[in-house]
Amino acid sequence: MKKMRILSWNVNGIRAIQKKGFIDWLLTEDPDILCLQETKAAPEQLSEELLNINGYKSYFSSSIVKKGYSGVAIYTKQEPIKVEHGFGIPKFDDEGRIVVAEYKEFVLINIYYPNGKKNEERLQYKMDFYEAFLDYSNKLVKKGKKLVICGDVNTAHKEIDLARPKENSKVSGFLPIEREWLDKFFSHNYHDTFRMFNDEPENYSWWDQVTRARDRNVGWRIDYFFVSDNFKKNVK
């Protein structure tokens, strides 16, 4: 297959980043595919400029449970064979967390995984979502599909993946049950592409803005690219 560059970004509001030069940034970076999470908008709330960026097809999944919540998007130069907007399970699909684009060479799954910090009910929802995602992915692999999975997983896997593991050992995002699920996921022959090339600490993808944690690099690595084992050799 030809070389492709895929980027993933939790934008915390697509309309907000439009005001900060998002479209110019995208055209300058020029990825083959861009996956966004936490877009916080339905397509009908977006400007024509965001819906139709020159050179890209766009696909959105948005929450029907609550406006301005969750949401994912894919901007792609190559038109997918087909696009789906969920696992086929309403309680997960209705929050607008999943968009799946199938290409000839692979299936791209862009996901904004739930956050479990609010309460026990949302933590259980998160764990149930994880299981539904694993089941969905495994079924695709059994059909011979090659998977590229990206998004905000909302869990740091190992102590190396956050600045203060001991202080956060009882916080959702680094709970044993969440980390054990990632162990389970990787045991099904999926790979963390970043760790295929980099085993160094202090590489994070999220920092608390309120405490200006990025200035001190007190962060978490909770955003990932995963690939199924049958696609691993294609990752460069």
C-alpha cells in the first residue's frame, strides 16, 4: 500500500478551534486522514467551511443524547468504501463516540472513549464500552480486516504513561480495572504504535489546563493509535 499519514487530535470543540486557525493548520499539515475527538457539535451546527474543506471528504458522528457533547469526525483525502457511525449498540452509538471508515487496505476506527471520573455509573459505562469495542474489533479481525484504531482512550496504561502515577492510582483514568482492560486488549494481539518506536517516559498527550500542567509537563498519555497484528508491519 502507498504511504499514508494519519493524525488524531482531541480538539475539545471543533467550532472553538476553527476560530484559532484550524482550517489553515489542516491544509498546512496536509495529512491523508485527520481524526478528531470531542468535536462537541452536530454537522448542522457547523459552518460550510468546516463541512467542506478543500481536498477532504468529512464524516461526523454526534451525540443525540445531549447537544454540544462528545462527537468525532474524520477528514480524509481518499473516499472510504463505506462509513459507519457506531457498534450497532444504541446506548453507546447515541453518544456520538464512534466513526468507522473502511478503505481497501484497512479499516479506520476513530473513537472518543468515555470518561469514568463523574461517578460509578459512568465508570461502569466506560468499562462496558471498552468490552463492546473489543468485541466489535475482534469480529472485524476474524473477518480478515486490518485495523487502525485511534482516539482518546481516557486511560493511561502504565506508570510511564503519566507524570504522577502514585497520586492518581485511585483516579479514573489510571484505576487498576481500567489498566487491566488495556492489558486484556493488547493480549488480543493489538499494538500501541507509539510504544513500538518509543519507550521513553515523559511523553504525554493531555495536561490539565486549569493548573497549567503543560508548562511543567505534568501530563497523561491517554490518546493512542492501535493496530491489529495483521497490520503491524505497515506502521512506520
